[in-house]
Amino acid sequence: MSRLGALGRALRRGLLEPDYPLLAVEVRPQAVAVAHLGRERGVLALRAATSQDLPAGCLHPALAQPNVLQPEAFRAALRAALERAGAGDAQRCCLVLPDPAGRLALLPAEELRGKRSAEVEELARFRLRKALPFDVREARLAIGPDGARPGAPHVPAAVVHRPVLEQYEELLAAEGLQAGLVELAGWVCLEAASRAHPQGDRLVVNWDTGYVTLVVGRAGRPLLARTLTEGAVADPAVVSREVTATALYYRDRLGGAGLAGVTVRSAALPPREAAALLGSLLSLPVESLDPWAGLAAAPGRESLPEGLALALASAVGRAA
């Protein structure tokens, strides 16, 4: 690239693109994790990553009820994680919420394509009004840009009940943090998997305590997304059955030509066990989610503690 081209790209990034936080906070059913990134000579590097367990009963991810049942215990865990990550003076962060705290939805692109943003949001709320257990006017929406892509059948949307999100935002604010970006865990998994595998169809599995999310993506675009929260998802046999059913639905109902592979992020089972289980079911290559996917160099990547992949993937995906 010429010097002028590099300068133009830098100007575009500085003037037109958001300044994404280099700190990510991931909320899990049993823990809160913090990943703190920085730049060393222009290269994205890991400064620190840590996870703090939450006491039993502190958090219950849900779509329409308060999620944090012990606010002071949550704040203490978040404060400890921020201090250990050396992020005590940070002001903005990416906030990653567990999938049951929101809803991953796919909206028909044909209805939204060519509409102004206000019209898109109005149509999205109309579409979702019967699918949510609360008044759609109380929904906070994030709608993806996929409808503008030729041939994209769906537009992805993330939905969170406003009181649920405000509770998390208030707890962050009490520790001096503002959520500059809010994401659901399943979407972070899909984006990280797509950076590593930009072509082909892929099953992405986010398996955590109390829930499992299954997303089928094509070249980074979601074709199917479902989150299961029954207590039985702690049983690998139940998850195996749902994974098999999802693969069959993809083939028979979506006309899929074939999955190229599976990416799994597992905090419910050790990642190697989860990968071995899914590989034996589908006879496909299975890999654990790599939060650094797409980066040619990333100092500190080898020191990532297990269980912090999503917090790191969120910050890496936006800042890279």
C-alpha cells in the first residue's frame, strides 16, 4: 500500500469509524470476566485477562426479569476483576451479555431493504411484537447491516429488554464504566468464527452453564439462531440431540449444501471434551473458538486464561 493510501485509511478510521473500547467485560452465569487490550507499536496486544467467580444465586440470565439478584456481590466481583486486569481507570468497555439475557432474531431482508433506519426499526418492532414476553416498545434493538447486501435473506437483530440492560449499565456505571458497545455472546462467537473462516457454511456453538446457543452462519451471515435454556442442556446427551437436529434442519429445510466445520466455545464442558463430542456427532472438523482469529500478530495471545475467549473476542473484533 502506498503511503498516501495508508494515510487515507488511517484518516478514514479516525474520522468515520467508531473508537471501540479496548476493554471488554463479559458476564457469564457463574462469573464475570475482563479482557484488557492495548497497542504496542501499532500491534494489538493482550495486557491482562482475568475472571472472577460469582456467588451462587447472584446472576440468573433471563429475557424479562432482573438478571442480577445480588447487586453488591456482582459489583464486588466486577471491581476485583477490573483491578486484577489493571483497568481501574478505564471509562468505556464492550459489554458481552449471556444469550438468555436477550434474543437473537433474524428478520426478512426483503421487507427492510432500502428503508431508512427509522422505518427499519419500526418494521423490526412490528415483526417482533408477538415473539417477546414484554412490550416491544420496551425493547432495545441492534439491527445488522446485512439487508443491504445483495442476496442476504435475513437481517440479524439483537433484542434486550430495556430494564434488563439498564440494570447492567447501572452496575457498570457504579464502577466508573460506560458500556460503549453491548453484544450478546452468540453474536460474538459467530463474528470470531467468521473472521477465521470467511467462506462457507459453519455451525457455531456457544455452550455455557444453563444454556446453549446454536448459530448456522454462511460467510459470516446468520441463517439460523436458537438459544435453549432448559435445565437439561447441562446434559451432553441433550445438547448432542439439539446439535444433530439443527444440522438436519439446515440440510432439509434451509437447503444447505453442507457444513464446512464447527466452531465451539464451551464453558460448560472442557473445550476439548466439547469438541470431541461434536466431532463424533457430525463427522466434521471441530475447533475451539480462537478470539485472536484474523490477526497476523498479537503479543500475549498465548497467555489467555481458559474461559475468557468471548470477552477477548469482543474487544479484538472491534479494535482490530
